[in-house]
Amino acid sequence: MWGVYLILGLFAGVASGFLGLGGGAVVIPALVYIFGFTQHQAQGTTLAMMIPPIGLLAAMKYYSAGNVKVGIAGILCIGFFVGGYFGAKFVSNIPEPILKKCFGVFLLFVALKMIWGK
């Protein structure tokens, strides 16, 4: 079974390096719909997955091509660090079906904006 999780991680890593996404758009839906995790478990597991510097090699490649704004990345990191705490604190009170719907609506909004937006 660990091999299947490794394949999912590899796929998410390729998606991350290629499209700049991975956890939210690839790993969470796979954990919920393929592996039977609850939405809370999938989100928590994905956040734990991001503790090590998983994007380091991809970020270094983008940086070497001149495509990283380091100062802005640092500010975003601080916001993500603090915001992640509060998001995790509040999500435990949200019922599973509502959380799934919120997650799906968010992904749908982003997808529609990427397809038809400017």
C-alpha cells in the first residue's frame, strides 16, 4: 500500500513542479475519493506532508530561471504559517459534508477563473 501513496506523492510532485499545485488539487481529492480518508484527515495529512521542504527542488529550478520573487515568497510564507494555524483551529468545528462542499466550490471557482478569467 505504501507504494501507491508514493506514486500519488510523485504525481503530486510533478503537478507541483509543472503547474504549481499539488496538495489541494491533487492529494486531497485522491485521499478522499481513492483512499477513503475523511475530508479532515485528507487536509491534515496533506498539511503534514508539506512540513519538510517538499517544494525546495522545484523552487530552486524556478529560482535559477529567474521566476521566484524571494521577498514576496517570504511574506507569503509568514502569512501561510499564521493563517494555517487559525484555519486548522476553526475547521475542526465544521461538519464533514459542509467542508467537502466548501473545498469543492473553492476548486470550482479557481478552475472557472483560470479557464475564463483574464
